[in-house]
Amino acid sequence: MRGLSDEAEIVRTVFHKQTREVLSLGRTRRLASYAQTLALAARDGGCTFPGCSKSPKWCQRHHIVDWANGDPTDLPNLALLCPFHHARFARHGWSAEYKHGRVWWRPPKIIDPEQKPILNIRHRAGPLIT
């Protein structure tokens, strides 16, 4: 039993109030759950990349800070991206951050030397309390 407790980890779990579905998976799973995907669709309204109009139906779930680097599969660390932007944003120097209930994108210095965060306003989805 001692060896098992040495490898144990405390995981904070957040449940949806009515359905009791898990909305916060921490490090227990890399892929977002169905409940998280629905919450992302409600929060993001589609691809979060600036100017993109793809609906949630065409989007993939993206870790804002990579899961492989130790970050959780929790709503504040997830964003919707269409396959086009999901495959290209990092290669072109873009980065994302979650603040004030929304996903903001920071362009590379070649586009904006000040790298001011940009919000995709095409979807007009409201912030989701997470």
C-alpha cells in the first residue's frame, strides 16, 4: 500500500451542477470529454483564431498550454480551433492565453511588434464561468 500512495496524486474535480458530468479533468486525461466539448462550444462559439468563422461542428479541442508540458485538460486551458488554424498557429509564431472568460491570441512580432492580444469577435459567444 505504501508504494501506491507514493505514486498517488490529488486531482481537483469539477462537476456540472445538474448532470454531474466532469468538466475539469486535470492531468487524468489528455483528450477533452464530451461535456467539456459542449462547454467549449457554448463558450467559444467556434474557432477562436482571429477572423475565423468556422462553427464548433468543424473544430478540434486544443490545449492552450500543451498537455505534454504538464498542463491540465481543464476548460481554462482548452480552446476550439478549426483544423486549418490548429495545424498552423504555432508554426507561424502565434500563442494563446485564457483571460476574462475568453481565449485571446497573441500574434508574432512580425505581424505586431507589441504583440497585443486579439479576440475573435465573429462568434460573439459569451464568457463561461470556469
